[in-house]
Amino acid sequence: MRTILSRRDALKAAGVGALSLSMGSLGGRSGRVRAQEPQAGDAPLPYEHAPLPYDYDALEPQISEEILRIHHGRHHAGYVSGLNATLAGLEKARAEEDYSDIRALSRDLSFNCAGHVLHVLYWESMTPGGSPLPGGDFQDAVESNFGSFQGLTAQFAAASVNVEANGWGLLGYEPLGRRLLVLQVENHQKLTTWGLMPLMTCDVWEHAYYLQYQHRRAEYVERFMELVDWAAVAERYEKASA
């Protein structure tokens, strides 16, 4: 039988709204201002490097203040500035009708935009002390897709630890199959799947942990799992699957 997608489902499956989900639905539990839903005709906004939703020392001892200051203040900020610079470069290319650098600009756009989005989600995936898995639809989805909460956490940790070189562990909602998936993301934009709505990320670039854990990525991931804000993850799942 042929499946007919509603316009809303089609937009979600195509990835439209994934960015607004990642950005706009974040911050509800941390007191940050939510992004407005985009309206037809709205002018695009510049990307901003927002403050963390907690103090730099709030995730100690699992993640040190020094790491957070460098990671958020330099690395994440670099992706935001790189993203806005790339958009300016594309605007100039259109104005001058000169697309000789389009390959590099397109690559930089994907890399920096993905880096920014994943970092925003990374900060919002954690809370001081962590939070337990709430009941309800998200728990049901976890058990249906992974067998148990332990099945999810074990697969997510293994995927994060074993990302080749630099990248991310990612939990997302895939709307066509209506299922949760754990992915390994290389760099910021490779090995992703279209339409997947990210719910939680673990940064395993070396700058996220090396000052504190050196080569012990597995130990860092274990400590990250102690900080996961499962209530916030569940809230994002509710929005993605509605």
C-alpha cells in the first residue's frame, strides 16, 4: 500500500524544520529565550554565539571549567563566525555573479552550520548532575527501538567512543520510519541521514576532552553520560514526533 505523507510530515522528512527544532526548542528548561517559529517572509537572522545555559564550572568534575571555557568560547565561537563569514561570501558571490569559489563556500557552509547546530545541542544535552529518564512516550520509544534504556545508553556510548577521528555521537528521530536512531557523525556533517531530527549529541572532537582525559575518550564519554539531561531529550522527542 502506498503511504501518503501529509505536508507536515513531508516537510519534516525532507529536513525542513530540523534546524528550528535543534535551535528553537532548545533552552526551554534552562531559562534561555526560545527562538520564534519562522514566518513566511521573515528576513533571515545572523547566527549568534549564545552563552552557555549554566556556569562554566557547573559540569565539574566530569568536564572541567577550563575545557568549557576553551570549547565554548573559542571552538564553538569559531564555527559561528565562520558560518556568518561564509554567508557573507555567498552574498558577495551572488552580487558579483562570480561563483568561482562556490565549491569551497558550499563546503564551508555545511561544515560551519553543522558545527554550530551540533554544539548548541551538545550544551543543551547536559545539565549539572544529569537527570533521570522520564516516563511517558519517550521511554516507550526507547524500549521499542533499543529494547531497554540500557540498550540505548550502551549503543550511544559505543558509537561515540568509536567515531573515526573527530566527530559526534548523535541520537535522533527519523520521521519516515518514526524511530529513534543512533548515528556516528564524522567531522560535523558526514555520515548523517536526511530528515533526521537530532535530539542529543556527544562531542568527541579532541578539544572536547583532551585537556582533562588525554587519549581516554571512553572515560570522557562515560562521564558525559552522567550529565545527560534526559528530561530535555524527552521534550525534544515529543516535539519531533508530534
